[in-house]
Amino acid sequence: MAETILRVDLLAKSFGGVKAVRDLSFDVSAGEILGLIGPNGSGKSTTVNVLAGLLPPTSGSIRLGADAIEHMPEADRVSKGLARTFQTARLFPEFTVRQHVRMGCHTIRRTSAFASILPFGLVTREQVATDQHVDGILQLCTLAQIADRPVGSISSAQQRFLMIATALAAKPRILLVDEPAAGLVEHERQALADLIRNIRKREIAVLIIEHHMALIMSLCDRIVVLNFGSKIAEGSPAEIRANPAVIDAYLGEAA
Ligand SMILES: Nc1ncnc2c1ncn2[C@@H]1O[C@H](COP(=O)(O)OP(=O)(O)O)[C@@H](O)[C@H]1O
Ligand SMILES: [Mg+2]
């Protein structure tokens, strides 16, 4: 049995009278790719935002390895090994691709995010190690060829990969990705799937929210399905595809 990296227990989040997430429980194992799916408005992004520390939970607990993190600030969760990407791009267009990934390293360094991109100062052993780490991520995310271009000049698909690369810079044990394939065309989706499989090979677990069903079905080891904030199914892609409650939830969305 693989080690449990993330344990979510009876997690709930309400916005006034809206119960966006209701008593949600699930686990993620080391190196696992877990899909979180459900119709629009079913609570997927809210779940990710609560897990990452952007929103406080209404109730419930979140364990990252041995640590209870549900009341921990977002930055502390990152340094404990939980990193995320956002549904929409949050990038600094005037930075180069390499500088951008470097900024993501600041949680694993003692220096500040901005000190790490300044062109002066001693090259310490720590900086050399950081350079190697950043180069490795640029390779992994197929961004090495465009490492010195400004972020604002690369394609939107490349920007999507850059968001993942920047999150990986913090050396997470689990990466949360919210709709990484939105707006991508088929060959870009395939490249994204390859990237996520390669991330998993590095023993990093991935929790992926995605609307593109073929991508989810081909990529995930296990899938959790939400509807109106509640978990309605959990299982392998084959089990989820055949589950009547899941089919009903999605037929409801199509109507
Ligand atoms: N900041 C917020 N304030 C009020 N309601 C919200 C907020 N964020 C999400 N919601 C509501 O919570 C529910 C779940 O939304 P969300 O988590 O974004 O769903 P999904 O990502 O599955 O499409 C929806 O009814 C949405 O309108
Ligand atoms: Mg969403």
C-alpha cells in the first residue's frame, strides 16, 4: 500500500446559505493521479481552494502527511509540500520563463522571491542547487527551449505548462491542478497528459480537476465525483464510467 499523502475528512464549505462542499472525504496516495470531477458548480474549485488554504473550511479536517493543515496559512501548506495551479492564468508577463519558475522556488529557499532573480550577489552553493532544480523542471515541462523568453510572449498552452512548472518549483509532494486542459487543442492536451504522467513518475501525487472526460479517463488512477457539493461516486475510470449516479448527474448538466 502506498503512503497516504492527503487525507480529507468530512470537509464542508458554505458561502452564506450555499453549501458548496458537503462532508467530503477522500484520500490521495503518494504518486497517485486522482481526478475530481462533477458538473459545473458542483464544488470542485471550492474544494481545491479550501485544500490550498485560499478559503477557510466551514468544518472538517485536512491532513498532509502527518500534519493537520486545515488552519495553516497557504504559504505554510506550500512549504509542507502542497502546491496548486489556478483555473485562470496568474503570471507575470515581463519575467522570463526561467525567472518565473525560479520565483516558485522561494518557499524552499531562505532568500526572498525577488532576491532570487537579482543579477548581482555571490553565487552560493544554494543558488547552484536552485539553478539545477529549475533546469530540471524546465526540461520536465518542455519549457527549456523557451526559458529566456518573456512570459507574455509565449503561447497560452505554454503558459499553462509554466503555471505547473512554477508550482513544481516548490518541490511539492502533491500538486493540485484546476482545469489545466481548458482551451487546449488535442495535441496540447496529449502533451499535458504526458507531463502529468511524468510528474507522477517523480513520486508527486496529482489531484486534477478537469472537464475533458477523455483526458480524465485516460489519465487517472482513481476518480471522485461531486454533485451539488457531495461525493456521489469514487472508483476507477471504468467504474465511474459505468456508474448510474454519475451518468444521471451529467445528463442533468447536459439538459
Ligand atoms: N466566493 C463565493 N461566494 C459565494 N458562492 C460561491 C463562491 N465560490 C463558489 N460559490 C458557489 O459554490 C458552488 C460551487 O462552486 P465551484 O466550487 O466554483 O464549482 P465548480 O468548480 O465545480 O464549477 C456554486 O454554487 C458557486 O456559485
Ligand atoms: Mg471550477
